[in-house]
Amino acid sequence: MNAGTGRAEMNALEHDHIFLGADHAVNERRIWLVIALTAVMMVAEIVAGTAYGSMALVADGWHMSTHASALLISALAYLFARRQARNPRFTFGTGKLGDLAGFASAIILALIALLMAWESWLRLANPVPIGFAQAIAVAVIGLAVNLASAWLLAGGGHHAHGHAHHHHDPGDHIHEHGHHAHDHHAKSGDNNIRAAYLHVVADAMTSVLAIAALTLGSLYGWLWLDPIMGIVGGLVIANWSWSLMKSSGGVLLDVVPQGETLPAEIREAIETEEDRITDLHVWQVGPGHHAAIVAVLTSEQRDPAFYKDRLSALSELSHVTVEVTRAA
């Protein structure tokens, strides 16, 4: 084999490790738009509240600043993952960065839930007069902004199902880009966009509860209803936070989610009377992308390419290493 042929074969075997989600660029733009919308509303509320002496408006404006800061984590994660996608120091690419951001956002959501519940408890124990008309107006404005933000984020991450398309390298790896065409891998979605969406929905739910409590309070004088709604909202957000923490943390720890069928599909594709899988590791390396290490014991003379071909129909497998051992 001459040097030119050897270089050609080596180039054919080389591959990248870019395991970003199929909607990575779209989701990144959506989050930056939501941050811009939130920042504009934040400044408007603080300026208007200061000009008209409304502490409710000022307080809600600063609350929106914490909301924008949380969304900034998601946006920067997308930005960094995209810019560092080809950095060889990231052994399996930067696809998991969104899950790290999602986990951080889950912690922030949990803290927000605790602060909401604590503040509401203090308000329940020590009721204060409420400017109902002003407070309702602020809540309605907040709800409108959050509904617009939710609309911008709709269709990203766990809300959308892409169509798989892939290509195969002639080496020991299989690469593909896109999402699995079936719903049974839904837990492999983008936890980063999910985190941003939950922040927006949590804020919207808080606004809805506040509007309901304030409206009833203004009609019947039920001052206690506002803090009760705050406690309820805190509990609901805490539950969402725990769910996000489990899913994103599971990806970071390479946990196979309950109900994930990909390992079973790999065994079904490989195992026969002559071939048996002796060791199998499957983990997520990015939204819609999985890596697998498959050790096969066979009674036949077969090379890794034979088993890679059997796995070619499993579109979520983006990086596969096959080890073949001939049975004695």
C-alpha cells in the first residue's frame, strides 16, 4: 500500500465529535430573543415604577432581572457549546453542556421556589395592605411577556421531534445528526431549552395565580389568598425543578433513563445464536445523540463492520465502538 492510499484511508476513517442537537442554532436564537424581550420589560418596569412611585412595578422589574439572568445561563451554554464543538479537548464533544446548564437552571428554579414559599409564609403571618389594581396590572403585564416568551420557545427541545438522517463512516464509528424518529427516546431531548421553557412557564403560572388571588382578594377582601397562592406556586415550581434536576443530572452521570429502549434495541440487532453481547455501555453525548461500546463474542469470523451494519438502522447512535472476540 503506497503512502497516498494510506492517507486516503486514514482520512476516510477520521471523524468529528460534534453532537449538538438538531435544533441547536434555532434554540439559541429563541433564547436570545426571550432575553431581549425580558430585558426590555425589566427596564420599562423599573423606570416606570421609579417615575410613578410604584414599588410593585420596581419590585417586579428586579424580579425579571433574576429571570433574565437565569435565561442567560442557557444562552451562554448554547454559545459556548457551538464555538467549542470542534475543540479536541472535549473527548465526546460539547453536546452535554446543555445538560450542565439545565442542571444549574434546575437549582436556580428550586431556590426561586423556596424564596417564593418563604416570602409567602412571612406575608401570611404578617398581612400587609395590597394595592389591588396596581398589582393586578403588573401581573397582567408579566403574564403577557411570559406568554410571548413561551411562544418564542415553543417547538424547541422536548417540544419537537426531528426527522433522523445519518451517514456512516467506514471505520468503527457511526455518526448521525438529527433526532430519532420515534417518541420512545423523548427523554434524550434538549434539557437546556427545557430549562429555559420551565423558567418562562413558572413565571407565567405565578402571574396567573397572582391575578386569580388578587382579583378574588379585591372582591372579597381575602388578603390571605395571595400568600397561599404563592406557597402553592412555590411547591409546583419545586416539583418542576426536581424533574429537570433528575433528567439533566442523569445525562451528566451517564444514567440510562427508565424506559429507554436503545440498549434493548442494540441487543436485538446484534444477538443471534452465533453472536452474543458480553459488555454493553450506552450513554447520551448530546440531544438526540448516543454513544455505545459493544463487546461481541462470536463463533464466526466477523469484523466490527459487520455489526456496525446491523446497528445502522438505530439513528440515535452517533458514536459506536465495536469489539469482537472469537469464541474458542
